[in-house]
Amino acid sequence: MGVSLVVHAQLSTLGGGDEPAEVDGHPVSAAQCRALRAEADALGLRRPEGGTLEFAVHDAAGDLAAVGTRRAVERGARGTGLRRPPDTPHHRPRTGQRRFTAIRDRRCRHPHCTRRVGRTDLDHCVPWPRGATSCDDLCCLCRRHHRLKTRARGWRFRMLPGGRLEVTTPSGITRVTDPPPVVDAPPAPTGAPPTEVAGTDPPAATDCPF
């Protein structure tokens, strides 16, 4: 089985900026990231045999803009050829959409769920064909929360700009989760409200029948 290695970085970093990047969940400096892009075996890393080495490029706001190989990223850094996967009229997402969404989400997007993306389903927030098969309507949910969304009454899931997911329980409590950042931000000052959550209290256990 092939191994996938993903480097998360802002496009400005690849073009010479100072923002840090992330390799397989570990932070690296901007210079190390550019070295890795320029030479696949920099930092002792190389494309895994039978696997892939991809760069996840983020915009200035931290939102995932595109996923590509080293050569595609080099073209993108020059302002050409690096785009997010297009929509498809079919129910089944294309390979590029699956890859983009998995790299963006990296885990089940339901609030407080930590299930890794390799054990999740790709789901339409607005059921197809009412909703488009688009990266703006697809998100990763573990099987438990996929069933919750599909079968339980009163739950509402809505994708927001930047890949944010809004989940509202039957009792009206709303929480919003963001895709994982490129590099974890420093802790908020004591007493500051969390940025990930919108709402009052976490969903009560009785809200979830699964």
C-alpha cells in the first residue's frame, strides 16, 4: 500500500514569505518548506515508493486553495495552473475532489470528533442533486456522524465559506468547526472565547441517538 505525504503551506511561503508550514502534521520553517519543494529528498524526505508527495497550498486567510505535485505548485507559485477541483454534475465526487476535501478536513468535521480522515466518509451537506457535488458542499464525516446527519431528525449541517462546517442540533444549539490550520495557532489568552465554536453549550448526549 502506498503512503501519502502532504506538505501544507501558504502560497506566499512558497514564493519567499516567512509563514511556517507543516509536513505530515509537524511544523517546519518556511525555508525548509521551500527546500522540500525544490528538492524532493530535502530534510531527509522523499516521495514514498508507491505513494505520493503533494503540496496543499493555502491562501492568505489560511483556507485551502489547491492541492498539487511539486511541479504543479511551482507553476502555481508563478501564477499559473494551480486550481481547486471543479464541480461535477454527478453524485460521485471525482478523485480530485476527494483528495482536496480529505486534505482540507484531515478528520471527521463533526464538533469534538477526532476520527482521522482515513476512517471517514465523504458526504454532501446538501443532499445531491439539491446540492452540487462541489468542494464547497462536501465534508468528511465518520460513519457514526454520517448516519446521524442522514437518519436522525432535526439535525442541520451547512458548509460556510473557507470550508467551515455549521452543525445545529435538534434543540437549536449551533456549533461551527474550522478545518485544521496549517500550523496550530498559539493558545488564546485566558478568558478569551474560543474561535472554533459558535453557540452556547455542547450538544447534550440525548441529542445523539447513535
